[in-house]
Amino acid sequence: MAEQPPKKPIFEDYGIDPAISEIQNFKAEIVFELKKAEVPFPITSREQLMTVFPKGWSMQCSMKGQKVELNAYISKMKADEFPIRTAGDVADKLASFCTM
């Protein structure tokens, strides 16, 4: 079998900084997972969001290729950040914890 080239970030083709591209991919993956799980909105608490991304659920969220556990990011969210009304809002809030 031929070796597959490494997957490059979707937005890199458009001349966007690779760090920004990585975060955009992270957001797109979160939105995809929320839609796939048919999560009802609004999400009213950290605990409710943690059921969508249970402990051990990892995603890549930095330029160093490091995978992060979403549960750790969710636990950093403050009570006043809820309710969350859309999948895009979840993605924006979790991406705010990503490092560039």
C-alpha cells in the first residue's frame, strides 16, 4: 500500500497561518461531533457538556501536534458562560483554550 501524505490543515491552502488553520480545524471537528451526536441546545452546564465529550475524549488543538482532553478544557469553563446556544459557540469557547 502506498504511504499516505500527512494530512494538512484544511485552511492552509488559502494562505492562512498554520496556527489559525489548526484552530479552525479544531472548531470544525467540535461542531461535527456535536451535530453527529444530535446534541440538543441550549447546553446549560459544564456537566451537561461533559456528557457529550466524556473523560478521555481527545482532539488536537495546538501547532505542536499535542492532543488535549476536551474534558480538561470544559472543566475550565465558568458557570456564567452557560447557557450555550449553538455548536459554533461551543467550538469558539473550547478553542479559546488552545495554544498557538
